[in-house]
Amino acid sequence: MRRIPAPRTRRRTARPLVRLTAATALLTAFAAVPGPAATARDLPGSYVVSRAPGVLPEGIAITPDGTMYVSSDGTGALYRGRVGTPDMKPFPARGLENRPSALGVHTDRRGRILSVGGATLTVHDRHGRLLATRTAPGGPLGAPDLNDLAVTNDAVYVTDWANPVVLRAEIRGGVLGPLEPWLDIRSAFPQFPARYWLLNGIVANESGTALLVASNGTEAVWRIGTAGRDVSRLDLGEESFGPDGMVLRGRTLYAVLNYGAPHGVYIARLDEELRSGTVTHRLTDGPFDLPTTLARHGCRLYVVNSQLDDPPGLPPYTVSAIADPTCGPV
């Protein structure tokens, strides 16, 4: 998600591959037992991530049972809550002491919480136990600044804000492999600019055959085929934009814009191959405060209010919930 990277003074060294044990796998059934079903009108319209100064929330993930995770760009911490409760609490994620910032956060089908910040990708179970840490090597232009991630059945793909590179860590038998450079977009697409690409959000289709990568620097979304690593620009006609965070649900792309065009959520309907589409909704009159990304749960969109345009911002730091207009009346 969009941010101005802080200068890096050192690089972390790579760690050996860590196996996710069978005992851990038993814990990843993910699930707190869902509570009673609630309609949208019963749910809060706003969630307090933290009232502590300097948190600056950035990324968000929501599990199928309504558990919400939010990352902190300001401190590197993770927060957890429920869609039915307006206040979140610090998530006891171990092993983040040396990571001053946390940006993208997602969950996988096993219930693990994956997050990125600085040069590291971390994996935690729902109790906060650290299962794996992967460190990205330096990129063609220097130290990495990992921004967001997408999880498929066989890999985790990560964007680097400081380099025009998508990284990949293979998943095989529940084991997360090393985080390695997978694609330098400049080499695959010669028209890609030499500098100022600023890679942000990344999403994958359900089959894992295509990725969509947001680039603030080019003000565009780029499609990457995972089999041939072919790169093309997503054609949204005159509505082309370079968003921050994104969500892909089938052929519907939800994207957060926080510069240039009015801030808010833009929704596009894409073709089957995710090569072109049409913007169908522009939700720019919501209660947003420099939104960075969003999550979708039920028929609602949960938008992070980062306040990154005026750090350290003003507590409380919040997530706003708005209706998803593609669902119809809620």
C-alpha cells in the first residue's frame, strides 16, 4: 500500500527454510466458532484499531468467520477484532520486534496470518506464534521495501515498493519456501519506466494463473500471467488508475485510490481473462481519511483510514465500513 519509504541502514540476512509442523497444521483450521449471524444494520459503521499515538493503520484482512486483522505502518504491530465489535486489540504476534512497519496483511485457507514490512514476510498462527520468517534479498535498486502480498494455492507473491520486482515464495505441502525475486517487470515489459513505478497492491485470481499489480508511478494496474510471466496493462479505458490496495472477487475488482482522483473506492467489472474492464462505481463520498486498502466481508467493504498524509495522525485510528453496491440492497 502507498507510503514513502524510510531510508534503510542495514539489510537482514536470509534465514533457513522453516517447516510448518503437523502440530501447527492442526491449529490452522482457522476458526474461532462463528457467532450468531448479523445483518449489516446490526454491525458497526466504524472500527477503532487503536487509540495509541502513531499507529497509522495500513493493511487489512478479514477471515470468513469475521475475524479482522489490521497492520500498523507506524509501529509494525498487528491488531485483531471482529466485524461485530467496534474495538480492536493488539494481536500478540511474536517475532516482530525488529520490524518497525507492517503493511500488507492477508490470511490463507489454513488460517495463518501473513504480513509484510521492510524486508520480511512473516507467517503467524491464530494464537500469534511465529511459524516462519522470510527475508527478501536486495533488489536492482537497493534494499527491498515489501508492500503487499497475494496468496495462491502454491505460492505467495509480494510487491516491492522500492524496486520494480515481484517476489515469490513457493508453498509445497504446507512448507513456505524462500522469498526470491520472481519477475523484474522492466525486463518483461520494455515500456515500463526506468524509475518511479511504486508497486503497491497485488491480487490473484482464484486459479492463481493471473496477478494484478497496482503501480502508483505508472498510474495503472498491470496483469501478469503466472505461467509465462507475461506482462500487460489492464485496460480500463479513460478510467485507468494506479490504486493502492485492491481486492479481486471473481471478475470484480475493488481498488482504493488515495491520490490524484478523489479519494475512495473504485469498482470495476473485468473480462474473463482480467485484461480489460469498465469502472462501474466510484465511492468517493465516504468517511475516508487517506484510505490505503480494503477488505470485503458479506456485502460490506472495510476501508482502512491510514492518516499517512499527516503522520503521526490523530487517534483514534479507524476502519470504515460501507455497503458494497454490487450486492444490491443490504
